[in-house]
Amino acid sequence: MEQNTVYTAVQTGLCSGCGVCKGICPKGSISWERKNGLYTPQVNEELCVHCGVCASVCPGLGHRYEPAKSAAETVTGPVLACYNAWSLDAALRHVSASGGVVSTLIQKLLADGAYDGAFCLDSYDYREQLKTRLYTAEDAAAHWSASNAPKSRYLPVSHENAVAYMKEHRSARLIFVGTACAVRGLQAAMNKLNLDRGQYLFIGLFCDKVFNYNVISYFNDTYSPDSPLEALHFKNKESGGWPGDMKFFPKEGEPFYRPLADRMKAKAYFMPERCLYCIDKLNACADISLGDNYTGKDASKLGSNSVIIRTPAGESAWAVARSLLEIHEIGIGEIQNAQAIDYRLNNLYYGDLKAKTIDDHLDLNTGVPREKDSASFRSAMKADLKKLQAGAFYDTNPSVLYRQIEKDNKAPDPLVKFIKRCFNFLKRKLRRIAKNS
């Protein structure tokens, strides 16, 4: 498979929309096109010189892990310390998605001059593509809780501005916040540009897959058909505390809430295909990784974070901000169990099946021990892809989605279910016989 440009990632459904390719392209030959609910890079062949830089930094074309004894240990990554924590700033904790730890870290590190700026989001309006922007110490000095920085977006975010800034300000000390694909892409860009790793702090978010942008139209049509949405909080603790309901802001009328369950149901249909093959839920390459605390310890309706300190840079940053946090030690095993790492590893075998359809030499998750037969996941993957296809077509043909939902909610015929099980059993048996012969 030729991987000379990110065209490969787009055509094969492996693009995560991180924007690193656009930010680093030396010829400015990459633009965005929204299609099937995603913003994907388009290469202008008249400008492109086929240097291969964009493909070399694309996280969608594969992740490399440091090998360990088991798959779960490999994807967990390096661990220096683990905590449950939350911000002592009550107002900040209130507006954050969980414990407010990310915002507290950024505020303190910028205020102390440890870093020159941080790239974060500043909008909950999803009618346009989400892109990070630079926050300086002066920006953070204004009370962060009054800004649009806190909370999670659950949509693909472009980090093109961050990469472009790295290129133009090579000595700047910067903080980056993002999901695993974004962190890996940013680090690949850093290496490609021969920048100093010590200048940067990577704060990685635990990620259990994101939505595509079509979900906003779906939510609008379903819950606010008479007024377009001007903003949406995928998680908001105002109505009942953590983990939070969705909060809708229609152009006309008062804001209203929908239960968390509505968000969870939609994810099966409105998700980038690349998320099906990602196993890096704990953001193994970051300096500090964190997310919602589901360990059952130190829980609160006000929200708290589970935190993994991974590197000396992460330790140093944590030491600077720890006086502003309530902190409780916890074991990495408790975080692994709470984040259902074993279940997430099923994506490893989805990734193997996907890779085989593209190139026999492609490995989307290099270095991870295989412990199961990927063939046994073929039916489940096929069913998941049908759901994603229905969501991808929502902007052009909503009826496809509604037919798929109706089909999924229909109780299966017991006889048909039994026949399918027998058929799949025979297929697996014949496959094993053929393999051993």
C-alpha cells in the first residue's frame, strides 16, 4: 500500500480528523472537506510534491506500542504514579466535565511561567469544525470557569493551529491537550520538525471513541426540531451532578437537558470508523493521562478524575499544581478495570481484520501481543460497520439510520439466531481444518 499522502487514510476510513497533516504540510496543499459527518483532508495535486510528510505524521495509519508481557499491559503504557483527584476551585470543578484537573494544571503552569501557552478549544458550537487555539497566561488569568475551555467535546478536533505554531515558534514551551490520536500525531510532527521534546507537555484524555459531526444534526432533529442548536454540552453537571446530562442551547427558547443514555445510544451510529480500531483508551504516549473516575473510590456528584503520571515531565507538572488539587493514591489495576481495558482490546482484532482488507503488511497496532483469533470478531465488526454507515449517511439520507435503528431494536427470531450460530460454528471449524491441513 502506498502511503505517500494522507489520501490513503481518507480512502480507507482510517482518518481521525486530527489536522496534524494540514498543519505540517510544507506546501499548504491540504484543505478540509466535510463528507459523511467528518472533516477529512483533501490533497491539492497541483500543489503537492509527494514529499510524504503528511503520511509520516498520520496517526490513523498505525500506532506503535512498547511491547510488554500482555496486551493490557502494553496499551496501559508507562506508569510512575496513579491518583484520583479534583480541583479545589469549586467554580472550576462545577463547570468541568469531571474533576477540573486539566484546567487547574493549565492555569497553574501558565501562571507560573512553566510554559508559554496551551492549545485548547474555545467553542461548543459544532456548526463549524472544532479547532484548538492558543491560550496564554493572560487568557488563563481571567477566571477559566467563565470561558469556553472546560468540558469535553466528544468530536474530532483539528490540531492544525498547534502544529503551525510549533513550526513558526520553535522555542515556544507549549501544553497540548488531546485524545490519543491527537497526541500521537502531535508527537510525530514534533519529531519530524526536529523539535525538543522537553519544550512540550502532553496532557492525554482517556477516550472511549468520539462522534462524527452528523450527530449534531441528529440531536437537533430529534430533540430541538423547531430551533437550530447554537451550542451543545455533551456532559453538563448542572442538572444532577456527575457524570452529567447533555445540555442543549437552541437559538430560540430556553436551554434544556437530555439524559446521558441518549448520548450513549447515539455513539454506536455516529462514530468515525477509525475509532473501531483504536485500543489506546488510556493515552499511553502522554506525559499525564486522565479521565473520568469510575473506580468507585473518591467518587462525587461534583466529579473527579483518575490520573496516570507517565513521565518525569508529567511528574514535574503535577508537583507544581498539586497544592491546588485534592489527591488520593490509587492503583493502576483499579483504573484499568474501571476503564474496561479488556473490553476495549477487542478493537485490536477489528484493526487486524481492517488491515487485511488494505495491505497484508499493515499493522494498526504494532507491538501489541495478540491473544485471540481475529476471525471470531468478523461478524461483530460487520454489524458495527453497518451502524456507522447509517450514521455517516444521516446528512444526505436520514431514513437509512432510522431503518437501521428499527432493525437493531427488533427482537431476533430464535430459530434464525440458532441457525446463524450453527452456521458460524461450522465456518470456524472448517477454517481450523483448512489451516491445519
